[in-house]
Amino acid sequence: MTSDTTADRMRQYLAALRPVTLTIRDDSRHHAGHVGAAGGGGHYQLTIVAEAFRGVPSLARHRMIHEALAPLMRSEIHALSIKASTPLP
């Protein structure tokens, strides 16, 4: 029996963007006692590099990520810091 973490589920949903690099850091422990933490939602830092972002403005990149993670955004993710870029040429 496997026990998927929120970060594991995030990776599964973000796979649709075909990331070259994907790093997820769970900072939830730094927010203990915070209202969002009390509700069960975690705080995450996401760094993603994907060709899908080429020619796409920063705000649109963030929207793509939020759309991919939509099933987790209302329950498992309370706060998400995003760094989204394209691979170097």
C-alpha cells in the first residue's frame, strides 16, 4: 500500500506540462498555527521548468499551473509560491 503525499499528487498533475525540472518544497511546518494550516492546506514552493512555457507570459504560466493543480487548490494547497521558466536554449 502506498501513501501519496500532496507533493506526489502535485507532481502527477503537473506531469501534463511535461516539466524538464520540477522541485516542490513543503514549507507547511513553518506555518503551524496559521489559519490555512489549521484547515489542512499546506504551504508549498514550486520551481518548474517546461518547454510549455516558451512564449507564455508569467501570469499565464501561473494560470497554467493553477489549472493543472485545481483539484488540490481548495483542500490540500493553501499557499503556493511559483517560479516557472523555460529551459535554456
